[in-house]
Amino acid sequence: MAKRRNVSKIVVACAWVSCTFKSQSMEELSEHMSLHLKEHLGEGDAMEELEDYPCLWRGCEFLAMGSQSELIAHAHFHIFHSKLKYIGTQLLESHPELPSCTQDLHSNSLVPDVSEGFVCQWQHCDSSFNNPEWFYHHVDMHAHCTELQPLPDRQQALFCSWSDCDAFFKIKYRLREHLRSHTQERLVACPTCGCMFSSNTKFFDHIQRQAEPEDSLTCGHCDKAFANERLLRDHVRQH
């Protein structure tokens, strides 16, 4: 499972219209994006009420229909997505034996629907965010501050307090990992096609699936061939 990387070692570039700004700081990049948005949308009394708000990120054709807040959350996700693609680039550079992604480049700048923004559903917390980076850090702090609670068998566990969830774990790492299933946080993205993944392993699987299959690694049920044994095992389990 991928762990959080040291953000100070990540260089992310802004791709808003003709901007060439780069930074190692996600805080600085978020402030930079906020300036673009203020210029694009206007500020205070200067804000125009429009029917739709176009995203000016290069390669993105998104229109926020009548909602400035939707465009703001969408634009900040571009910065986060660029960070994940940079992480993916680093991983591929450290594994030169891996093949290249051959999927459609058109989706490289597409980001998921964030029209609802980012709302924390931890018990007694109703915090909301328009920036995924700050939302994921906020939820991570809930896990960090969670204390062990007694179980009926006299053991102790860390309980997930997300809405309608009764999961519990022995160690905080597992709780943090579990919370990503609620927040849909992803840790790495393919720099070629832009697809996001919850772990390095799933990212590597994405790359390996595009490699030439080995004749010796063939499914005994359907004769489909795979590039490595793990992909074959995962496939056989589906049968």
C-alpha cells in the first residue's frame, strides 16, 4: 500500500491557461490557484452571476453549471491530480523495466465529479472543504486523534466514527487506510492517461496490464493470457 510521500519533494506545475508556475508546496499552489480563480470569477461585488463557469485548465473542457463553488472545488482538484501524476512519474522512473501506458491521452486532465464539494462525515464534525488536499489531511487528523476503546472481550480497538460505519481496527495505520474508502482519496495517478489509484500496487497493475502477455501465464478457465503471475491469480479468483 502506498504511503503519503514527502510533499516537499514533489514539484507540481500549474496548467491554468498559459501559466508556467511551479512549486514544491501544496499550500503555495493552492493559494496560487485561488488567485487564478479570483481573477477568473471576480471578487465581492465584481463577481458576475453566469449560467456556467468554464475551467481554464489546459486540456479540460469542464463547465460548472451555474455554480462558482463547483468550479472552485474542480480547479483545486486539478492541482491535487497533478501532484498524483508527478508521484506516478517518479514511480515509473524508479522502475524502468515497466512498459508505457498506451491509453487515451485525452483523459489526462479529466478529474472526477466534485460538485458536492468535500464534506467530512465523522461523528460530530460537519466541516466542508473546496480543496481535496485539505479535506484528506483533515480526515487523517481524525484518525490520528482517535483513541483506543474497550471491546467486549476486554481487548481494545480504534473505531471508525464515519457516518453509518461500525468498522474498528487494532492500529491507526489500518484506520487511516480504511478512511480512504469513505473519502475516495487516491495516492498516485498515471502521468499518461490520468487514471488515479489507491496504492502503488494498483498503479503498477494498470501499467502491467498493458504489457505483452506471457504465453506461459494463461488462465485455465478462459485461455486469457497475462503479463505476470499476480494479475493471473487475481483473474482466476473472479472465476
